[in-house]
Amino acid sequence: MEALNTEPIRKLLVPLDGSLAAEQALPYAEALARRSGAGVILLRAVPEPRGVPDPIEAHLREVHEANEYLAEVASRLAAGEIQVETSVPLGDAVRWIAEEAQLRQADLIVMATHGRTGIGRWLYGSVAEGVLTRSTVPILMVRAWQMQPRWEALAHAPRILVPLDGSAFAEEALPVARRLADALGGELALVRAVYPPSATLAQEWMVASYLAEELETREQEAEAYLAEIARRLASEGRETEIYVKVGGPVGVIEAVASECEAALVVMATHGRTGASRLVLGSVAHAMLLRSQVPIVLTRPQHLRRD
């Protein structure tokens, strides 16, 4: 059965700040654009000049430098027959990344997790965290200096991994994953971690038997849940692999991502304001810190309206 078509991915927004670290997002954007046929919007926000003798001159100089920089980057992408636009807005980067993505109807923001202001600030500070709390558009987060860049995996029928925990919240990642799979000619894989039961729930004499039975029950429930999701996807013409493993969610997701050679992991995130762990959720927070696979974070529809 041929898969039901989703909305194509037409535009990717790539925020840059002039640093090599931020440019680590470019190979991923280029691979996505080549595979999906999407255009690329390069954005570099110019902060309002403060504390300088001639703010107008300083502003014009920074705008000129930003335009020249983006023109050079655009020429490299255009050489690969990718349609490129550039944007140099004046003001706060967080505001303009979120607003330009919406105004230009971008389908995905592709950004490195740190830039010129350092890993802490871009990863969980004013830029990445702020974009997560404001953006209505899914965000592909790329670790700037990861050991083994994974962008080449996007070029050939990539496998897209979706961690699920049985909640409707986690399932909000599925439409984004389906859309990416369709745009890239890829396949879906679902994973659910099963926590081992605690021995404190049983009497000492029956601990071994109880734990084995309880673990088997949890594994069967997890498999049945993923099988039902896979059945729904199969009715749309999508063959989907399912994985159930015992352990904490982060370790399980990492293990399955390696086992199935996932090119992307797609997860739902709260996108709330506050500390990084609360903004992302503890699993997404840990995955961004540890994962060698790029993470796509999406906010559920009801949170985008907040």
C-alpha cells in the first residue's frame, strides 16, 4: 500500500550567528533540502547597538557584515541547486527566529545547540531555550561538535525514531515524524522503555517470581501499545519497526537509535519557560546532552497556543 501523503516540507529556517559552531547546522539543512526539495532561509539577527558613540554607523556596519556573511553562505548552498533566501532583522535573535519561522511559513528550524555565546547559552539559555518556548515550528537540534556528524544518514531513506511512553503527549511527535519520513523517503521506528518493577512491592519469598511476571506483563503491554500504533501507521501504508527494551528511557532510546541506525529522533517537548530541565522535560534534556543522533523537538498543538 502506498503511504498517505502528508504536507510536504517546503522551507527550512537556519539561524546563524557568524560562528563555526552555529554553521554545524548547515550540512543537515543542506541534506534535508536536497532530499525533500525544500528551500532554505538563512537568518542572522543584528542586535540593537548599545553603548557606542555612533549607534547608526555601528548598526549599518553590522547589517552590512551580516548581509555579506549570509550571501557567502547562500552562494555555497545555491551551488548545490538549493533555493536560498536570507534575512537580517534588527533586534533579539530569539524573537526573530520564532517570528520569521512563522511569517515565512517555515516547516522546520535547523539550528546548532551552541554558537558564539558558548554552549550553555545556546543550548539552554537565551537562544535555544527561548526559541523552544516561542516557536510554533518543530526544531532540529544539532550538537555543534559531536564526535560523528550524522547528516549523511539523511540522504538515503533515513530511519526516524519516535520514543513513546503511552501518553497522548508523547504521541504528538508522530505527525512531525510522519511528515519528515514522507519528505525524506524514510522509515519510522517506535521505541518504548519499560521500567523494571521494584522488589519492595513484593514479599521476600515471592520476589523473584513476582518480578519476572510483572516485568513480562509490562513488556507485553508496551509491545501491544506500540503494535497498535504501528497498525494505525500500516493502514496509511507505512511499515514501522517497534522496539521494547527494559531500562531507563534515555539509555533505551540511545541503544535503539544505535541498533536501528536512526538518522533522527523526534520527541514532544513542553516548551515552558524556566530551567532547562523543565523547559524540555527530563528525557529530552538528557538526550540533547548525550545523544549523537540529532533531535527534533516539537511542542504539542495545545501548548503552541499558550
